[in-house]
Amino acid sequence: MEKLVSYKEMAPGGIVVNPGNSLEYKTGDWKVLIPVINQETCTRCRICWYVCPDNAIVELDKEYTTKKNRKYKVSYDVNADFCKGCGMCAQECPVKAIEMVPVEVA
Amino acid sequence: MLEEAKRAIPLSTNHAIAYAVKDLDVDVISAYPITPQTTVVEKISEFIAKGELDAEYIHVESEHSALSAAISASLTGARAFTATASQGFALMHEMLHIASGLRAPLVMSVAMRSLSAPISIWNDQSDLFNARDAGWIIIFAHTAQEAYDTIIQSYKIAEDHNVLLPVMVGYDGYVMSHTIEPVIIEDKEKVMKFAPKVQYPFKLDPDKPVSIGSITPPEYYYEFKYQQVQAINGSLPTIEKVDEDFGKTFGRNYGLMECYMCEDADSLIMANASYASTLKAFLPEIRKQGLNVGLLRLRVYRPFPLQKFVEYTSDKKNLLVIDRAISYGAPYQGPLANEISGAMVKEGLKLNLISVVAGIGQRTVEFEDFLALARLAHEGRRHEETIFYGVRE
């Protein structure tokens, strides 16, 4: 664990003087379930990407060809550092391509 | 002296404070009326209407919003002011802690008044003493002139980057807020030269973004609170220096604590605000009655000037502390007397402490009453319990 700083080294008033540092604060370590995206059934509609409250669905420039030879230019993945397992992506997915599975299994 | 007196104009303490706000070129005033503070913000609105002060005047919907607006304004780098009393002050309570926690360098005047229920619009100090642990610097003024001068000093203290704390200036509702005294109003340029605007160092600025008011987990919260402890304790030399510099510039200064007719006194009465000025007027007559009593005037209350207190009281026999607020169920039921007993233990002082509660709901304390209190102090008997002076048994 990193060493916590003295009160003397902290800006007064709890003011955060280094903007954007929430990226350093991993908020996804307490989830029970994590989404697993099925690249075969996913239609790349992006709804999961829109609804995720933590921006934890990531769109990757990674081509994917389905077994029925349909080509997609992008793939979707989950950023486990920030996904808190709420399941909104799975709930909203119109083709049921997202399954919530226990973290230990995933 | 006579030339000085000629410069004075007749003002209530409320109006004197409004003049100070004008002369300090305050940028944002949030205003919500409450008796007996209202004429402070009324007078400021007149100054703005006449073009004598260029400021944002925000009509808020409550005192909670009044202080919220002033906090926010000061964190954008503006010089902010608000005024309050009594129920309004109580309604602000949540924001009092946020102001000091966010280290907002704003200034607020408090025309001290009793609290409901039952409803009383009259003076005592229940409102301010309720807020003594809110982390603000607290200074009591005992004349309209001192109120004008202290508001000027307060911005210089609050905005100092080694302090960065809100300051409240307390004075008695009605007894001071609505009575007229001669007040010397200084030249605005001279005031601004003395207290130039020093912006909040982490002000909201799109080119240098910061987050204000974020949540703080247990690993950090304590350290921020300890910063406040350090800041308020460390502000005492700044408060003293600002007062001294004020004296050099304007010819009036007040000290952290004042001991009046005190050097040759065996016993002291500790009082603040209007009771201190009344006692100053009565002490010569009290002395004529053979009572060797002096006045210890509480001016700077937070941070408490403990060394001054020791200096003034260490060779005295009796200290009678007048509280105009009640600390219900406490060991001494006057909040100030409680603190003084703590200070005595800390410093090993052997004073005979007499705790007196008086003036609750503006029950008038007249010459005969002060004489009776001086007699109590002079007699030097031990009183284990707080004396509720003047209550009908």
C-alpha cells in the first residue's frame, strides 16, 4: 500500500488540486458479478456503452468476424477496475449478449 | 484628539459595519433579513443603489443560502460578506462548518440575539455561543467604531494565505446594533491599501481546474480537520499583527484581550461586547464604592488568547465570568465559565472562578446590577454553582 501523506503536504480544505485523478481511484473492487460480453451475438449497437454509469464498457479497435462471417471493426470489453457489477448493461442489451457472472468464475 | 472627534459621524453598529463593507470594496453580498441584523444589509443595498459600491447583491431565500452563496463566492476569488443573527444564524449552522472546512476567507457580522423557543427577538449571545466549535475565527466588538475597524481587520486576517479561515464579528443586538455612536469612517483608498484583496489560492479557474467539496475517506478526513486546528491556532500572531498594523495606520487598535482598570485590581469581571463598554463607564463609580474590581474584556474568542489571559489573571484573586448564553446541564452552565475553568486547570491558575449567567433575552442589567456583580467578585466567596443573576425565584 502506498504511503499516506502528512497533513502538511495536503492542500487545505480537501481541495483536489490535481484534476482528473479519479482515474487513479479504482472503484470496481467490491463487485460480486461482472459482465461477460458474447462477441458472437453482440450487434455493436453501443447501448451498453451508453448506459454504463461508470464508463466501464470499453470500445476497442479490434476487428471481429463471427462464425457466420459477419465482420465488425470494433469489439467491446469491460474495464474491471471501474465496473461495479450493477448489471445495467446486461439488463439493457437488446440481444442478451451480456451475461452477469460471479467474479470468481469470470 | 479633538480633530479626530470632528471626523466622526453618528452611526449604529449595523451601519458602521455597512460602511466597512463599502470601504473594503466587497464583491458579493448575500442578504437575507433578520432582526436585529437587517439594517446592515439594507444600508449596503443603499450604497450599491447609489453607486458607492460596485457589488453583486444576492437576494437569497434563507440564511442557509446566504452563507452558501458567500462561501461559493469567496471560493471563486471574490471578497464576500453576509450578516445574520439568531434563528437565521442557527439555520446557517450546517454551512458554518462547510465555510471553515473549505477554508473560505469570508467575513460575517453577527448582531447577537437570543434563540427560540419561546420567541424572543431581544439580545443575548445564545446564537453565537452555539457556534463556537464551528472552526471560525470569532471576534467581539464592544463599540460601533471597533465593529467598523474589526471588519476591516477581519478580511486581512481571513485572506492571509497562512490563515484562510472565515471570520465572524459579534456584537450585541439592539444594545449596539440599533444605538448610535460616533464613528470615524476612514478614507476608502487608505482602507484598501491596508486590506488589499488577496484572492483564495485555489479559486475556481477554468485554466487551473480544481475540485472543491469532494468526499474524503477515513484515510484523509482527520488530516484536513487537523489542518484546521493548526490554522486557527496559528492565526493568533496574524490577528495580533493585523491589529497592531491597524493601529499604526489608523491610530486605533484593541489587542487580543483587553484589561481595563485592571493592573491594581484584585478581582476581575470578564465581559464582552456591550457589557464591556457599560462596565468601562461604570467602573470609576464602582471603584468609589471601595470595590477593587477591573474589567477583562474578551475580544478575540477563537482562537482563545490563552497567554494573554494568563498574563492578565495570574496575580488576581477572583474572576467573575459573565455569560449571556446557557450551556444546559454543563458543569458550569455558562459556556465561557466552563472554558475558563479548563484554562485554569491547564495553566495551573488558582483563581476563584465565579460563573454568572445574566442578560438572557435582554433582561436589562443596570448600574445597580453591575455594582452587585462587582461586589460578588470583590467578596471573593466560593460559589460552586453558576449564579443565574436576576432570575425570579
